Amino acid sequence: MDVPAGRDEGALLSARGLTKTYRRGPEAVHALRRVDLDLRRGEVVALMGPSGSGKTTLLNVLCGWERADEGSLEWDGGPIQSSADLPWSEISIVPQDVAMIEELSVEENVELPLRLSGTLKTEGPARAQALIELFGLADLAVRPPSEASLGEQQRASIARALVIRPRLLLADEPTAHQDELWVKGVLTALRAAAEEGTSSLLATHSEDVIEHVDRLLTIRDGVLEERPFAASGGED
């Protein structure tokens, strides 16, 4: 298969020409307009844009939750024809609605990916406990999510995403419910994950994210662009 024009051959996830249009009555809403994207290994990338600009749609297409009308995806150099081709054991998603399972305790929510992958009995408990401590959730570990604040639930959702040491993390507004202290705490944790090899794409409205990322992408009316900035979190 030919390498798409301009693709970064070292990219973990590549997209070319992604196009997605929704119908809103007689109106056509262009959520994605021929989006090209390369997400490199171990980098943290911010995706910024106003509400309705296409941020969530792009995340959903990249993880296979939605299908693009046009365009192609590659994972680690190989083509992705459908969501079934994605290596789900290596991908984690932090949805905007945090998606805690109320029937499970906070700790059980964090451990859930390890249970599903059959790795809980190995390093699982220690890994989950370390993340629970890191995100300030130890006092809530045995409680149901309903007894935690929305910010605490969001941090538990991020801990759940990181527990399997994913190669790719897609997060939709991961600091939206955090105070200033925990915005920094969350972003520091994602930076540490990047140093262990996790590539992260963060859809966000928060300018606080910028100083912690390697690259900044902006999207407006479905058009994606890279915005130059002085990053402090990336490589020298």
C-alpha cells in the first residue's frame, strides 16, 4: 500500500482526508473537512476550537465510534478499514460525560480495563492503586461514583484510561471539571504517561493545557490547522 502523501512514517495514528457531514433538517453541517493528522508516538497534542467546531467528531472518527464519509486511517503504518481493525487493548478513551459505572465502586471502575483484559491478577491491583492515589481518590475508592464530585469522577475516568498503559489516549475535555490545582495534576499525569510511550490527543477549551503539550491543533468549521506556539512540555 502506498504511503499517503505527506504522512509521517513514524506516526502511531494517521488520518488523511477525513470528511464528515451531518444533516440538520435542510442544512448540511460540515463537521470535518478533509482533515489530515499525524499523531506521533509519545506526544501530547491539544485540539482546540469553539463548541461545534468538530473536536468531538474527530475523536469519535479516530476511535471508530463514528465512520467518516470520506478519508482513510492508518494505525502504526497499517490501514484501518473499520473499528474492528483497531487494537482496542492499546487504546483508551476519556469521554466528556466521564461514563462511570454506578454499580461499581470508584476502585472497581479504575480496575475495569484490567479485568476485561485478564491482567488484573498480575500488576493490575498495584497499578490501579497507584493511579487512585495519584488522582486523590483514595478516600473514595470503595464508594460508588455517585458519592464523588464530578471532578473526582472525571479523574477516576482518566485513571481508568491510563491503567492499561495505552499506546493511544483520546480525551474529550479532560480538565473541564477540575479546579486550577487539579488541571495541573491531570496534565502532569498525562505528560508522565507520554514519557512511558502513551500518545494523547486532548480536545479542550482550556488555555491552561497549552503549556503542557507538544503541539497545538485548532479546528473551526471542520477545518484542522496546526498553530505554532512555545511549548514547555515537549522535547527541547
